[in-house]
Amino acid sequence: MCFRVKEVLDAMGKDLGRNLVTLKVDGGVTVNDFIMQTQANILEEVVERKTESEMTALGCAIAAGMAKEIELWNSLEDLKDHVRVDKRFKPEENVNEYRKRWEKALHKSLDWVNK
């Protein structure tokens, strides 16, 4: 999973013409420190996890509240106090050898069926 994320971000960076600085993550898998540290190592960039693990659900609730003019927050800026950084994972290990093995395995899997 971590290598696939890297491939997607590399493609996005190529299209945008600039590199990633920090990957901000949420969702169920992000509670796993080992996976988040592995992701930071593979990306060779900081991975930042927020205190709220389900940002999509929170965003939907906020958008619905704003659409109905429920004034829990006056602006999106007010939300910064509610969604803080839980942990930053900085690259700690060079994973070039792992990356080479991943690319080799991926290359082998592309033509494994005889036609």
C-alpha cells in the first residue's frame, strides 16, 4: 500500500510540476504508527496525522451544517482549533533496497500470464 501511495504521489507531482512537502493523512489505517512511519520512509517526506481520524465524515458534517446555516463555526478558520496534528512521522530509514525489490516484483507481475 505504501509503495502504491508513492507511485500516485509521484505521478501527481510530475503532473503538477512540484514535489510533495507533507502528506496529511486520515482514515482507519492511519492509526497504525508502523504503517505511517513506513509511509514516511518510502516517501522520504513527512507524514502528518491529525487528531481526527475521519476527516471526510467531519468535512461532510461541517458542509451540511454550513449549508443549513448552523453556526457552530463562523468560518473554516475556526475549525483549526478542533483539528490538530496528532503526530508527525519523519523519514528515519533509507528504503532504496525495499523500493528496488518492490519495483522488481511489480515488473515480474506485469507479464505473469501466458497468452
